[in-house]
Amino acid sequence: MADQVATGFTSPYFSFGTLKNKLGEWKREDLPHVIDRSVLVGMSGTNQAGFLQALRDFGFVDENREPTQRLIAYTSDPEGRPAIWETILRERYSSQLECSDRNGTPSQLRQTFTSDFGQTGDTARKAETFFLHMAREAGITLSSHFKPVRTGSGATRKRAGRKAKTVNGAVRESLPREGRLPPSTGKERRVELRSGGTVTVAYNVDLFELDKTDRDFVLGLVDKLREYDGTRSPSLADEEGDE
């Protein structure tokens, strides 16, 4: 804990998927010289702030927001990414890993976020979820008592009898289990809302033919859907009953 306080590190509590997916978009040869908000198109202001802070705290950029060797390695070698996440975990989450090594409970893990980072309530829960997703990405086996996290958007819970809205103006009812809509395709994304119902966005365009304004708009919608889906943390939502 003393080391965390000395460095001023506080665990991020936005979606780990937002961090991982954005880093995954960059190739070594495409890395911006400086990483600032102007290269985070489609990301909410809150997530932009969390993303930029996480880059600094995790050693992906220096004090001038320029890419470090860690970020260069991450974008150059996809196979080496789990090892990078593991290194970051051992640098920043030593108490949480020690709790896991002792076969700790969910309550004990949650307490480490309060004692180490001063995080409580919903913030602590989200920070814990961020940590659990990073550990899974690193391939680290945690305490069997910790709550599992799931991959992808397919883990969202299903609700029947709710309305779904589409961007093309059509509105359709979600069907009972035996008559559900077919799974989303590569040109359609369906997201379940926290308060009930679903939103479906479908497109029928050639991305290579779009001008920059239209392309930014479409990709911005895609990023926002992925971002919203990632904040649901479905495997932990049941615990709090608020997502």
C-alpha cells in the first residue's frame, strides 16, 4: 500500500475493454507521436481522461505523453501482450495478487481497493472489475473464490418482452425465447440497456467509400456501443443489481 500511495497510483475504474481495444487498434508504425484526446475519437470525455491516466500509470507513455518502449513492444508483438499485462499487474496490484495467493474471498479483495486506493462503493466495484479483466488478459489464475468475468458482449443477460430501437427509425419488439431475433451479424450490433430493452444499430455501407466525416461518425457509433457494452460487467452486475 505504501508504494501505491507514494506513486499516487489509483486503480482505473472505467472499462478495461476500452483500454485494451484502443491499444489494440494501434500498430507500431501508426503510433501517434503524442497521445492526447485528439486521437481518441468516439470515446467519451470521462473515458478519455481515464484512458490517458491509465497510459501514464501503466508506463505506456512518459510524462510528455509520448509512447514508451512498453507501448512500442505492445503494438509490435501481439503475442507478448499477456506478459506486459502481467508485469503491470505485479507493479500496480501487488496487494490484490497477494490476496489471491492467499485464496482470498471477494470481500477481502474488495477491501484491498479501499485500503490501497481509498475506493469504496461503486467505484471500488468497477476498479475490481478492471483488475479482474486485466488478470484474465494476462493469463493469471486468481483465487477460486473471486467472481469470474466473462469475455465479449455475448455475456449480457437476456430480457424478453422489451422494445428495441434501431438507428434507421424502425422499432421492433424483442421476442420470447422461442422467437428471438437471430444473433447479431458483422453489420449489426445489438446492446441490452441496463434499465431494460435493447438498441440495435445496423449499417449497409462500404466503409472504403465513405468520406472522412461519415467514416468518423460510423466508427464513433461503433466505439460508443463497444464502450457501453464493456461497462456493463455482466458477471458482476448481479452482485450490485444496478447494471
